[in-house]
Amino acid sequence: MFLRLAQQHQEFIQDLVMNLQALTIALERRGYTASCYTCGEQMQSASFMVSLGEKHLIRFLVSDYGITWMELWDDRELMKLEGAEAISQLQELANIVKYSLTIQLTN
């Protein structure tokens, strides 16, 4: 049972890293400065960052050790979330990207 759970966790992390990479591309295409760095080819961890404006930065870290969302303003931490809350906040960011694409397509 535990080996199966460990495998599922690794697959979850890999899926999350792939989605972060895709989100980075989508954000860059919309003019945001974004980056996603992974460690190794197995995609077991990533550091994702996006600048939402002057002095406004989002940093999302994912690894086997945990998942963290940090929002910074002028190099000061505004919010820090972990686990499911961090992933929910990431979904909000992805929704903004989707919403902005819908507006562009309708105009």
C-alpha cells in the first residue's frame, strides 16, 4: 500500500510540474515575465515565478518535501500558503490566464 501511495505522489508532483511549465508558457505569451525551473529530468521538483506587475511577484515551489505559494510585494511576503491551499491559489492564477484569453478572443 505505501509503495503505491509513494508512486502516486511522485506522479502527482510530475503532473504539477508539467502544468507549471505550461502555465509559464501561457503567461509569457500574454506578456508576463514568468519562469519555471526544474531539477533533473525526472521533474520531481520545480520553482515557478511570475511577475504580475511592478514589485508584485508570485513564487510557487513544489517538491517531494512540500508545496508552497508565496506572494510578495516589494520583496515583502504578503501571503504564504502550503499544500492544497497553495494549489487552489495556483488555480486562481490559471483562471485569470484563461479569462484573459477569452476576453482577447471575443474582442
